[in-house]
Amino acid sequence: MISFNINGKPARVEVDENTPLLWVIRDMLDLKGTKFGCGKAACGACTIHVDGEAVRSCSFAVKYAEGKEITTIEGLGNQENPHPVQQAWVEEVVPQCGYCQPGFMMATAALLNKNPNPTDEDIDANIVNICRCGTYYRMRKAIHKAAELS
């Protein structure tokens, strides 16, 4: 049995300890906002926070979640009280298909927690997710907007 908190609530799962946390989140806890993209920790669609740090959940074994605080896109904010990153994404009309956007927002929120006023160079160094729709320009604008809103 592996225990952790997810989005502020306790969770206990009985699963092989090497199962990627992504599948526990999606299949066992029924939180579908975290996406599967590549399965190799390259694209970033599966980005979540583990104790406030951005982590690619497709390559993060659930055993390492023991006792940790996990946050998914569902725990970042909601329509009534959006996180500044979510608000900026809406204001800058970032998503096209939207598939990769939860991972980008989670990576951005982690960056802003460490660096509340990132430069373009900081963004390039820290936000390395992949978007097939090519919304990078709007994302950069939204990251700067989120920094202002925070």
C-alpha cells in the first residue's frame, strides 16, 4: 500500500510499486487532466508537482510518491478560483487542441514558484515541454502575464 496526498486529499493505492504515477493518477484515481504523451518523459504532457517540483509522471514510479504531496492540474485551481497561470492561459487564448496544456501549466506554475519574474531565457531553460500545435509564442506571453497576476 502506497500513501500520499493528491490535490490536498489523502490517497492510498495498492499497486505494483514500479507503476508510473501517471497511470495511478489517471486509472486508479480517475483524474484525467494529466495526459499521456510519449511515455519517455520527453514531451511534458504528464507534468505534475511532487512536493512543489515539476515531475514527468510517466517516468515517476509510484513508490517515490510515498508520503509526498502531489498536485495535478485539477488541484491547481478551478473556474471559480483559477490559478494565475490558468487565468493567463485563458486571457492569452493559448490552447488550440489543448492536449499538452495541462503539462505546460504545471511546468509554468512550478517555475513561477521558484522564480516569480522569469526572463525569456529562464522560460526557455525551464519550460521544455512539446506542443504540436506550436502555441509557444502565446504561451510565452501567458507566462509573463501569469507572473504579473501572481
